[in-house]
Amino acid sequence: MNIFFRADASIEIGSGHVMRCLVLADRLALKGASCTFVCREHTGNLISVIQERGHTVISLPAMQITVDLPIYEKWLGAAKATDTAETIALLKNTTINWLIVDHYGVDAAWELELRPFVDKIMVIDDLANRAHDCELLLDQNLGTTVPDYDELTPASCRTLLGPEYALLAPVFGEVRSKIGSKRSQRTSDRILITMGGVDKVNVTSWILKELKKTELPENSEISVVMGKTAPWIDHVRAVAKDMPWPTVVDVNVNNMAERMAQSDIGIGAAGSTSWERCCLGLPTVLMVLAENQRKIANALEHAGAAYVVDLSNEVAGLTLQRIMKTLLMDRAKRAVMSSAALKVCDGNGVERVISAFESIGN
């Protein structure tokens, strides 16, 4: 089976779209599929990461945009018509069984142009704000329902909705089965800060400075994980050195599941890593960094798995301090949150997606 992915990463876009596609590509490759990524050479791209995972990458050139475009079309790094033409030029002489699209800049118009060159199309989306032409659509967000896409997809399209389809690496399910009651047995309080692969506005440093103002227990330990394309790594490390508690900053780690399992409280962005934290029952303080994260954050707070801090609120710092003080003093509350998180996502989503994928392909 020959499968192509159209997804991008950049300082502006972040890394989540490519990383969740990589989870799917890795699993498909194990089943014998050939996976190729089409990515534009944005600043902060993850082309080398994709290649290191054993997949082929065909790159589109970075371009200087000189006209005003809608926000997500800007993420394409070119006018939609240009991106369409460039992608077709790459695909037109190749037999492609599936084209998997994970890009907010792509919609039904783009997909219809690609339709003659591929057998089937799968779309990965989070927004439910535009039409798609596809056989299969995945939206892994909590609270998404069938009516959200009824008017946006063909009647024949199969939709996979909710965190039960979250694209998590198999290691998260493996680690989940081993957690047991380890958190309640620890004597120290471990805080894990993960603001996504980029954190372009340096929220991580802000969080550390607010924690410094908070009455954390003396035995607290802070771990910060950042992506290798994050622009503020050196600044975060400088702030970490001035923290009253042991604070370690690591970059581009390959054991995130273990780190989450070894932590007591997570502080993170309301993006794709939300489902990883839920899978491992990690009570979380969610930072809303963008409008498209608000729905996820609110749904997880409603489910009892997280607290939300809206960074657009002028008292966001005081809110974070209050929440952290409460959670660190109340282990019973953390246990309740952990139980709620575990119910949201079990880590088996990629297998469910592959099953649907194969049923449509046959």
C-alpha cells in the first residue's frame, strides 16, 4: 500500500500535526505500507525527524507570502492554489492508495483537486469549521459529535470522533498498564511542564516565574520538556537555574510516556499531548495558547481531568498559583482527577483508526 501524508510543522504551526501523523505512519509501515510525507520547508519544520523515523519526505519550498491570506491558509506557506498545484505535480505520476491530510489550511476545494490522483482521502481535523471531500475523517477531540461534521463531509464519509481514536504511540498504552498506584506512594511532588514542541511565545518561562511565586512544598521537583525547534530553550534554561527547587530542562526527549507516568501534576498546552496525559492519568493544568485549543481545554475541565488557565486573562498568573497550591496540598483531589483522565483516553486509538482504515480500503 502506498500512502502519502500532507502535513507541516513550523514555529507558527507547532509540531502536533506531523507528530500524530508519524504515529499513524509508523504503525502503517509495520503492516507493510510505504509512507511518504509532503512537507513545506517552513522554519521549524520536522523533515529530519520524519526521515529519522524511516519515512520518505518530499519537500515543498518555503515561500515569501506577499498577499494577505486567512490565518490558516498562511500556514500553508503559499496561496492555496499554489500549494495545490505543487502537490499535484509531486503526486501525478505515482499510484497512491491513500492521501492523509492533516492541515488547517486544506479544505474540500484542495481535496477535490487532488482527487483524480489518489484512490482515497483521509482527513485529520480538530476544528469542524470547513468542508472536506474524503472517505474517512478523524477528529480526536473530546466533545466532538457526528452533527459537527454532518454538513461538512459527504454522506459516504465515515467519521471517527473522540479521544478513543487519539493517535498515541503504543508506548503510552504499555506504560498505562504499569502505573498502578505509584503516584500515591511517592513522597516528592513532581511537576512536568510541556508546552508543545515549539512554544513560540515562551509561555514556559512565564510558568516557571509564576511557580517561583507559589508556595510549593520543599520536596517539589520540576521537569521541563521542550522540542528541538523551540526558539526559547536558552532563556528557559536560564530561568530554570534561578528556581528554588530542582528544575531540569530537557530537549527532544524520547521517553515522554515514562516521564508523564513519573509525574504528579502536568502543566501543558491544550493540544495533542492532552490525550497522552489523559492516557496516563496525569492531573493537568491546561494553558490555552490559541483559540482552537479552547474547546479541548473546556471539555477536559468539564470531565474533571484538568484545570484551565486562560492566558488572555489578566489574572492568569494568580490563577495558576492558586490551582497549583490547591493540587499540591490535596492528593485526594489529584487522585480524582487522575481517575477522570484515565476514562477519557485508553491509548488504543491508533489501532481503532487502522481497523477503520483497512475496512474502507478493502
